[in-house]
Amino acid sequence: MTAALHVPEGGASSEDELTRLARDVLPGGVLGKFRFAVEDGFIPASAEGAYMTSIAGDRYLDMSCGGGTLVLGHRHPAQMAAVDAQLLKGHHYFSVVTEQAIRLAAMIRNVIPCAELVRFAATGSEATYYALRLARAHTGRDKVLKFEGAYHGNHDIGVISLSPTSDAPFPTPQPNSAGIPRELIDSTLIAPFNDLTQAQEIIERERDGIAAVILEPLQRYIPPVPGFLEGLRETTERHGICLVFDELVTGFRLALGGAQDYYGVVPDLACVGKALGGGFPIAAVTGGREIMALCDPKEGGSSHYVYQSGTLNAQALIAASAISVIETLTTPGAFEHLHALGNRMREGLDEICRRLGIRAKAYGVGPTWFLAFTDHPIVDHRSSRAADAKKLKAFHHQLLKRGVFVIPGNKAYLSLAHSLADIDRALEDAEVALTQMDG
Ligand SMILES: Cc1ncc(COP(=O)(O)O)c(C=O)c1O
């Protein structure tokens, strides 16, 4: 046995040592697809509110917010108090139903329009996976229609046509990972986001085989055009197809009831997570009683029973934390603040780009933002490819140099812990970053 590497605390040498160790023990030196390698940035030591501090002692305004999980910011006092209190009582009871899980499910049912019954999972990927399984069981059909460029998690369908670089004719699926069974690829249909006519044509043609139409109501950073969600709702309903809203990003963020509340279109099933967990691993699939009851274990053994289970689902600790997240989001003015932050950031970026003559536009809804380096309107994945990805990364690297953190190349998130003054400071840094992108 090799002795564990001693990593000295504090100072640049420990960051260097950890960086070397990361390269040695993690594939690519990173934790996943987001290649925010330690040598690109910093190693966080602590965080509070809207700020993170690195082990080298540098302070960063956090606009990644834990990939959208930290809607309250880091270490919100109410959430930490709920976690501390639950830790003293016991944090996990496996599949024993806890008061925390029951109360949390009831809160979700009360705020999400489509929710009658709730099933918990640990990640968003599991939630969308289960939603599609429920849809197949409910309809007795196999095919799934998803929109090009949408992400629904790390499972097979989640990464089909996630980021294709060639323009195959719709509805041809293009896998973005090796190892996906051919049959699954062939049973996935792809449509362009925001193109209701094309989506409806595909649905009409394939209607007897389609179990579900799944979408991100706000696809990555692209808002739905007026009528798109409504049209999908009408068409899927007419053909008995389950409409699934993947609300991992929009849930508990655009409004308490998510995008379905914000846009006023109610799906059959919805998946939530991210913000709900406030940084802890919890997600849920929820929907109407008839569909959701298919995973009632008393159906076990019947041909329509849907298997859904997980060792870590709705741990008492995490459910207690999620309850406090929802309670905090229900305080008056919470969503007004989240939207005001996002509006100020997007409008500020647009104004700076106009003034500097930079061809770019800020996208996003609510407390999210993304600067696309193109003046071509972005309405779907193919039009999003006009945006200059290299410039975006250079912009994010310049922001990082100035102490504003966004995962390079990604959408940014804001939280209740951010103030309008934080946004103004970020805009000042953005203006300098935009003029120094070649440096
Ligand atoms: C829209 C959407 N769906 C699903 C997922 C997968 O969630 P998780 O990473 O919790 O598995 C994500 C994650 O980024 C997402 O943005």
C-alpha cells in the first residue's frame, strides 16, 4: 500500500500539488464533461453567499452556482440550519418513508401544476430516464421525440443529438457518445427546437409509435417562441403521447412551479432537481396520478408495472434541505429578485456589446444568462452554431482573471445571494473582459 499523499494546506504549492494529483487520479484531471481543469482556474476552499474563495486565497464572484443547484447561493443560513438540525437526528434511512420525504412530496405537489404524485431520484438524469420509462409503459409505445441540442442527462437518450455538428435531415438521430445500442438510437426521433411545424409533421407521421415528446422548455439558454409549447401540448394530447418537461434548469428557478407555471403550459410529466437540492443530490419525476401510479409497488409483477427505486432517493437529510429551499423561495419577492438579477445582467451585456461594437447578444430567462457571440438570432441548435465558441471561452477566461467565475463555455446562473451591486460589478468586469479577449 502506498501511503496517502500528504497535501500541505494553503499557499500556491498546495494548489500545484493538488493539480498534479488530479492529473494522476482523475481521467483528464477533471470530474466530468465540464473540463474545468484545476490548471485552468482554482481549487475552492470555502464559499459563502455569492462568493467562493480558493485555497490560494483568491475570491471569486460565483456565477456558476454549482451548475444551477445553488439557487439560494452558498451556505444559505436557513438551509444550513435545516441540514444541521437533521444531521443531529439521523440523515438516511434507505427506503423507510420519512416525514421529510412526505412533506417534501406534498410541497412539490402543491406548487408544480402537473404534479399529483411524486417519485424521488438522486439525479436529474435518473428523473428523465424514469419519466421516459413511465411514458413507454403508459402508452405501450417505444419511440421518444427529443429536440436537437437538448440535454436530458447522461443516459443514452440524453446524449443522442446533444451536440451534432452535421445537419442530418430531421428526424435522424445522431449519437454523441459511443456505446449506445443501435435499437435505442433508431427509436429516437429528433426535431428542431422552436419549429412547431416540423415537430408536428414528425409526430403526425410517427404518432402510433411515439411514447413521449421530451423537451427543455428553455432549451439550454434558448427561450421557446410564443405558441411552441402550446402547440406541442395540443398535438401530443390529441395523439395520446406523454408530454415531458425536463425542468431540471427551469424548475424552482423561473417560478416556484417552474416553466409550466411561468409559461402556462402543463405537461403530463415533469422532472425537477438542481435548484430543489440546493447543492445536494435530489431530483424528482412528477405527474398525473394515472401515469405515476404505474410505479406503485403493488403493481409489481403486472405487465404495466414500472420499476423505479434507488438507495439514496430522498434521504432525510437532503429532503430536509430541499424543504428549506422551497420555503426560502416562497418568501415574498424571491422570484422578483431572481428575475431582476437576470434582466439586469442580460440588458447590461447587450448595452456594453452595442457600445463596443461587439456582435453578441445575451440570452437566458430569469436568473440565467449566456452571451452568444453572433448577431444571428438563435432559436435552435443549428442557429446556435453561429455563435463563436472560442470567443465565449476567451471571454469567460478573462472574467475568471478578474474574479468572476463562469464555467468556461457554459450558461451562467444567479442566486438569491447575488445583489444588484454584484451584477453591476460583474458588468464592469465584463466590459473590461470584452476588450481584452485576445490577451
Ligand atoms: C435540462 C437538464 N436535464 C437533465 C440534466 C441532468 O441532471 P443531472 O446532472 O442531475 O443528472 C441536466 C444537467 O445539467 C440538465 O441541464
